[in-house]
Amino acid sequence: MTKVMPIWFCLLLVLTSCSLSSTAITDTQQVSLNSIDLISIDNGSTPVTVETAADITSLEVSSNAYDHKPVFNMVRGQRDVRISASNHMIRIFNLANQPVITVKVPLHYEGDLRINSSSGTVKINHIQSDLSVDGTSGSIELTTERILSNIHLASTSGNITLSVVEENPDVNWTLESRSDRRSHSLDLQHIRDNKHTSQGTTGQGTYQVHILTKSGNISIQ
């Protein structure tokens, strides 16, 4: 027996193909960070890259998308800026051309940065603010030359990778993996180890780095 595709599904595929552009459409917004002490990002399933930039004075958020739908919303409060991904049903059927969000934070920003993600990949480059990332299944990747702030990275099933150039960062480390899959080359002092947790310090242990997964991998490089 031949199965007939539902009419609504056929119409959705047609709308998807008609709404796509041959080139990515870029949207860029800026906002002042005067009096702001928190930047929060909810990227949902949309990949996001967050990085520090020395050549800007305001928060800059940009996106690339092949459809004509907005990719993110940005709202400035009295003390915070909230960035959230705009999820559209039509994008479920266009996995090859998913939109991406890039957030550039000025070097002078001294507030906190919080990211909440579901299945979207989170990449963070050279952030100096106190950082908290909570994810579900998307991977979390943090790359930095030095660790100069407190860092919390947590994921339910996504992998977490922290790459740091500094050989002996000034950190008090806590690595928790419920599946016991964690690896590092840190020269830890004051080690406290058990099946699911590795704790210890490098340098003076000034900053707190807490990395937690339930079924994902933890890698410190």
C-alpha cells in the first residue's frame, strides 16, 4: 500500500524551499553595557559563539540565516541584557542551513555571563567574565589563553572541552562526571579523587572552575 504524505507536511516543505535565500542574510545589533552587570543568553538549539573583542565598546550580536525569519531577540534591562534565540518550525526541515549566532563582548566588560542551551553547540573564546553555562545535549567548548574568572560548565549529555594555553592556571578545580569519563593533563595539588569527581588546585587556586556532566565527556587540554 502506498502511503500518502500529509497535505500539511507537503505544504510545509514547499514553504521551506520558497523561503530560503541562496546566500546567508546577516543581522547585527549593538547595545551599550553601561550599568549592565549581567549578560544572559538562551540559545536553545541554535549554535552560538561568544568571544571577547578588544576593538568594540558595545555588546554586538549578529546572526546568519538562509531564511527570512529573525534569529534572535535582544532586550536591555536596567542591569542586564537578555539574548534569546527565535525558534521557527520551518527550520526543523532545513537542518543543512541552520542559523548561527555570534556574540562579541567588549574587553572592558566586568559583569557576569550566563548561557542556557538545549541542543545547540556553545563555543566560548577568551572570555574574562565570570561564566556560567548550563546545557542539555549540545557540546560546550571553551578556549582561553588564561583563566581570570570563575567558571561553571554543566551539561546533561553533551561533551565539555576546556582548552587553556596557560600551563599552570591559578584555579581550584572540580570535575564531576557521573559516567566517569573525564580526562586532563593538569598537575593538580591537594588532590581529592573518587569514582565520579576529581578535585585539586593549580597555582594558588584563586579562581573556581566547576565542570559537571551526567553522561557526557569532560576534557581539559
